[in-house]
Amino acid sequence: MQIPSIKFVFLIVIAMIFWGFSWSSGKFIADKMQPEILLFWRFFLTFISLIPVILYLKKSVRISRKAIKYVVLRGLIMSLYNYFFFEGLKSGLAGAGGVLVTTLNPLLTFFLSSILHRYRPGWKEILGITLGFSGGLIMIHVWNFSLDELFLGGNLFFLLAALSWALISINGQYSGKRLSPLLFSLYVYGISSLLNFIPAVHSGIFSVFSMDLPFWLNLIYLSIVSTTFGTTVYFFAASRYGSRLASSFIFIVPISAVFGSIVFLNEKPDPVVLIGGALALSAVYLINMQKKTANEDMQKISKAA
């Protein structure tokens, strides 16, 4: 497995920070519009914003028949994820959403990917996933909720969102071998727009034009800054370096989500959340260190041969 360059690590960290801020933006618009409408406009704006990038880089827009099925599958799963995202923010424990989804996602991705690839994890990877999951539980003050409360309402939507994104991560690893991440993103968001067009029309697709400037700024942030940049970088990481490594960086998102809530929602920092965040960051280090060690061992074996 390839080891990411410093430049790429910097880019994916920035992408994860943008994702963390997206929870504050999502909360702002979730209560103002039906999720079907938000889904369409988020996907459509992302699709439009990718076109000039493709033209500037002079990328070919050809797509093979084998890649089409991955595009359609990604569009379906992406739609489900975003539906759970907005519904969870609207009806559940919104403050815990960014933590629940982003800490459960690497855990689910790790298990699903390991089963598919028959991969035996090292002890550092197991410890890293355990620390990340524990950090997430600490950040949501899990001891304050009963089991029923954790799985009711918005929390259930957040759990479904985590499962959806784990499937997206794995899909990205397979599809990346057949299509460039940037072009793949273009087709995925185009297909996602089409899939959500009729539901959006039925719910009042043009009602967004009656909304105020703050609504549009947050929608544009979600669509272009967070999604066009952030998701494209993440897809590239999953296709080139593997879904387990790419998903490990998502542990950075809860930290930036907490920071975003402090800056944009005027929330006071919680020491318990900071402790949980430190555990999550430790998980990123352990998982990546394990990957580096495994790669070095493979290189030594190759040289010896």
C-alpha cells in the first residue's frame, strides 16, 4: 500500500476540517426546507461546480460501461446518506451528529472492508479503531443516555448515515480503479441530482428562491466548499490508498465539528469533548503508523527477493 505524501495529508486534513464545519451549516438549513429539496440543490450545485474544474484540467469525460454501475450505486448510497444527514439534524440530537457519524464510519468501514478483502488487522489498527470509537462515545457523553435514547430519533438517522458512508468508502476503492476520482465525482453528483429531481419537484423544488442570503451561503458552502473539494479529496484517498486509510482521517471531523460549533453557534467548549477528541486523533496516528510499518515490511521483502 502506498504511503500518502505530506502534501496530500495536508489536503485531506483540510478537507476533513471543511467536513466538520458542514455540520454547523447543515443544522442551519435542515429546519428550513424539506430534505428532498435540499438533496437536489446540494447535488446539483456540486455537479455544476465540478464542470469548470473538469474543463480547466482538460479531463476526458468518457466513462466505461463497467464504471456506470458503480456511479449509479454511489448515487443511490450518496442520496441515502444525505437524507439521513438532514433528517438527523432536523429531528435528533444534532450536536452529536458529527461525532456519531464520523466515529462510527471508520469502525464500520474497517470491519466491512476487512471482511471483503479477508484482511487480518494488526494490533495497532485494532487499538486505533477502539480509541476512535471510545473518543466518540466520550464526546457525546454516552453515560447520560439510556440505550433506547441513543437509538431513537435523530441518533438512528445518524447511525444509518454512518453505515451509508462506510459503503461509500468501500465503493470508492473499487470504482477508483476504473475512473478518476474527479470525473467519478462529476457523474455521481449528476446522477444523484437526477435521482432526487422528481421528489424535489413534488416537494416544491423552486421554494429555495424565497430563502434569504444566509440560507444560500450555507447551502453553497455545503455544496461547493465541503462537498466539491472535501469529497473529491476523500474519494481520491479511498481509491489510491484504500478505504481503511482514507476513513481513518475522518476522526479529524469531530474535532473540527466541535470547533465550528464554538465559532458559528457560540457554544462553549466542553473539556470532556476535548478529551474524546484527543483519543480520536490518537486513532488516526495509530492506524496510519500501522500502514506505514506494513508498507516498509513489504519493501524489505521485495529487496530481499
